[in-house]
Amino acid sequence: MCGIAGILELTGRNEPDRATVERMADAILHRGPDENGALFAPGIGICHRRLSIVGLEDGGQPIYNEDRSIAVMMNGEFFDYVEQREELKAKGHNFSTSSDSEIVVHLYEEYGEDLFLHLKGQYAICLIDLKQRKILLGRDRVGICPLHWSIHKDKLYFGSEIKAILASGEVPRAIDPKGLDQIFTFFAMPTHRTMFKNIQTILPGHYMRISFRQDGKPADIVDKRYWDFEFPDMGEETNPSDPAEIIKQFDNLFHQSVEKRIRADVPVVGYLSGGVDSAFVLAHATRIADRQLDSFTIGVDDPAMDETDAASLISRHIGTKPNYITADAALISDTYPDLVQSADCPVIDTSCAALRALSGEVHKKGFKVVLTGEGSDEALAGYLWFKIHAFDKWLQFGNFNLSHFNSRMFRRFSVKGQSFKSLRRIDKAMGGVHAQAEKYNFISAARHKFYSDALKEELGDYLPHEELPLDREKMKKWHPMNQSLYVGYKTMLSGLLLNHKGDRVAMANSVETRYPFLDEDVIRFISKIHPRWKLRKGYQDKYILRQAASKYLPAEIALRRKQMFRAPMAESFLINPPDYVVELLSKEALETTGYFNVKEVTTQFERARTGKLSRYKFFTSMGLVSVLATQLWHHLYLDDELCSLPKTGYGISHKTLSTTKH
């Protein structure tokens, strides 16, 4: 993949300053170290950083149509570009490059703004219609490639990463407390918000149209959703008595997905854990490539979490060349500042630091493209909470669901500060009580425990659940499990797995990640299948996947119980913490930011250091890591004197910032 950054002067009169736009692109050099390109016109200044993967010799951007009236600059890949090129040629379009990106300008010629319905792959694009004086900024369906924007003083700034926007030096830096509250609620950032006030994210499946006006007034800006996840109405799912045919169809469709994703003019490798997801991906990939592929695995120096034995078994069985790194506490704590800087926001899941190190190993070995198994658990109910939620049907009595009552009771009394009123409001915002309800309740315990009074006052009655981009009316028609799958797709997938664990940690090391389970046709096929073939008998998760995988993998792998990848947490930061952790969680640093209850954080931090955390040790330590991550983000981006870490250039040096409105 690549990186894009630009400025649109919304009156359309003046060309943006070239040095500023180039500085924005330089801030994301890691996304595209191979080549750069630029397009400047009245009102328009855009730069591109290229990571060359397809069309190595002639894929530089911008890429134009035949009369150079339409241009595209983008980040991503279109995996069906070979077939799309042939169809477009048959309709009379002429191609001047071998790049997959060129299909965009010709699809726009053919379909106008409906081109997004014809794009398959992972992408964040900037399409420029020079005749109509119109720009389209759009993202792929599920949100694999990031794209952010901000408006300040009649200019629209955009970039693949927030640091590109900040590098302009023209967009004010200030925390968005509501963005912070989303991190503390969902473990992720799944809405349009970011950690920065007035910097937003274009949502997955959306595009923005910026149309310059002839009267010189600021451009018209419209946000449009062109795609969303869909499930059949309850009772209309594909539900055969014998699953053999749908297992076969799934296997064939997945084979096609992998086949498209190993298309590249550079070698493709794969991540390999001890689970069935990545093993199934690589089993197909090695058969299609008909050669040995490199696999990359994270080892953990804790037998309870380590998966290297299982990964080694898979590697031997399907014939990959294994590469390993070990994620111990030192690696996590050493990598963590780089992780937060890569993500441009606090990252609570410390396993993301291990994945950032793993992508570094991929880069070190000379590779640019890696296949990964993300997206399987979201599609096929692979997480524990889906199994727990599956028993709800036994507690349904007419319109009364006892499990929903029990859920509210449990959430109310398991988290201090939670009220029945807020829980009713949350459940309404979420479109019901879903499988993730208890998980998000426990995650959000830290906000009740650690927020300062000033932050609570500023947030007021804000409820992040109400900003989730959920189609609540459609959800009502779906099977309860499909409703929960939809919630997972819209929160955890886009806001965490494809961001903190996906694009950002890989592209920090100039590595592109590809996701066969997130193929549009695979998602559509699985969505239509009845939940009983996803979670069989309430406990056999990812059923059709495991049955299909049994054809290629040993039974102990195909049927292996789901084990979420974890890396050291408390051991990394809270017991024998490095100096920067002690500094960031000090009374002085906490008072400087003003986000957190100083007494509560310092008390719990001291208990953690001495091994005396409460019986809710996991959630307390996770809450402390959330506080640490926020303090670290503040140091990197708002005040680079909070601790003794080397200055990054992103921070500004003053000690009086707080959560007050700027």
C-alpha cells in the first residue's frame, strides 16, 4: 500500500503551498518509501508516497485517464484488476500503465460516483475530476485502509495518517475528550472521531464529495455511505440440513480470495499463529503458489500464551519457511512508544506492539506483502462472548428475555458507577443486548474508576455508543447472533483489528497486509448462512471454516479451540516498569494532563508494582495500561516534556494543556 496527503483550498482560487503539502507527505514516508508523486492545480495540492507492489516500473501516481481530465492518487490494492481491465478495454477504455490503480479513472468515466460499487479490494482513494472541479475521498467497504480529514480556515486537509495532517503545521492540536472516551469504552476507535478535536476519519464504506463552486464560496461537501454489511431477515438465511455443499462453496470461494491476494510483482508471505485462521490462509496460498512461502510467527515467553509449537506443526504440514520473533516484556515495553506513534492514538491492546515488531521482521527479511487471517472471528462467531450469548434463546419467554434482564443486573453490579438508566440507554443505542455487552461493560470500568472529575464534567452525559455507525432499523430484522456479528464488524474490526493491529503497525515498517477473510464475496456468502452453521450447537465456533480446513490441516489444528493472541501486559509496564512508565504515571505528569484521578491512578499503580492488585486484577491492569497509553499519546503529540523519551517532533512543549475546551 501507499500513503496520500493533501490540502484542498475550498474556495478553489489558490493553489496550496507546495512545501506544506510535501511536508505532509514526508511525515508518512514509511507508507511509501519507493517513489513520490504530486498534483497541483487551483484549489488542489496532493502528494503521494508509493510502496511499489504492482506495476513496479510504471505505477507512479497520479494516474490519469486518456485526456488527463481525471486523476487518481490512492493507497491500496484492487485484487480483481486483471478482470476489470479486460472488461473496461472491451468497453473502449485505453490503459497506459500496468498498475491496478488505473482502473479507478476508467471506472469513474464509466459509472461516475457509482464507481465505488465496482471497486473490490482495500483502498483509500482521492479521485480528482479536473473538468467538473470535484474531488472524491473514499475508503474501502470494511475499513482496511485509513483516511483522515480536517477543515480549518477554508482549507480541507487530508491524509492516510493523522500525522500527515499535523505536519502541515496549520491544523490546531487539541484532544477530543469524546474520542478518548471511545477508547476507554470500546478498546478501539470505531466512529468518525479521532483523538484530535476537529480531525475526523472517513468511515468504512463511505466517500466524501468536495465540489468547488463557481461563485467562489467554500466548496460543497457531502458524505455518502455506499455500502454496509447486510444479513438476511431472520428465517431467510441459507440453512441446509446437510452443510456439505455450503462448506464446499465456502472453500472454493475462499480459494479464489487467496488466489487474488497473492497477485503481486513482489513475493507474498504470511503471518502464522497456532490457530486455524492463518493456517487456512497459508494452506491455500502454498497450493496456489506451488512453492514454499515464508511464514512469520510471534512466540511468547509464557507457556500459557505461546503458540509456536502449534505454528511449527502447521508450518511443517503445509510446507512454509518459518520465521520467529519472541515477544517478551522487554520487547513490548521497548516497542510501545513506537506503537502509539504509529497509531496516532492510545493503544490499549499491548499485543499490537508484538505485531509491530513482527512486521519489522517481515521488512527486515526483504518482504512487502503479508497475508493474515483477521476477519474470521467476526464473520464466524469465533470469540467466547458469542458462545455465552448463544444460550439466550433458552431464556426467551414471549417478548421477555430473561438473559437481557440478567445482563443488565450483572453489568450494573459488576462495575462501580454504572446505573440502570445508563444501561438502558446503552442497550437502546446498540440496538439491543448483544454478545459484546458484558465485554464493553468491563472495558469501560476504567472510565468510572480513573477519569478525573474535570474530564467527567466535560463529557457530561455523552454516550459513545450513540455515535456508532449502526443501521439499527435493519438490525431489528436479523437473527440475534447476526446482530452481534454486525456490531463486531462495526466496532472491533474497523476500530482495532484493521487499525492498531493491521494497517498502522504493518505500514510503520512499509509492509502491506492482505485479508482473504475480508473479501467482499466471502463476507457476502458467510453473511447469508444461518448462524447454526457458524456456531454449531452453541460451542463449535467457526464450524464451516473448521470443516473446510480439515481437508488441508491436521485435526488438532483445524479443530483447535480458539485462543486469542495475547502478549505480556502487566509484566511489561506495571511490574518492574521502565522509566518512561514511572514518569508518565507520576503525580506530576497526571496533574499536567488533567485527564485522570491522580490519587486513584497512583494508588493502583503502586499496588500493581508490588503485586497487590485487587481481585479484578486483569481489568485494573488493563485500565492502568489505558491511562498509560493516553499519557504516552499526550507526550508524543501535545506535550513532549512529560517523560524522558526522545522527542519525536510531533509534540509541542507546554505544560498547561488540559481537557478544557480550546
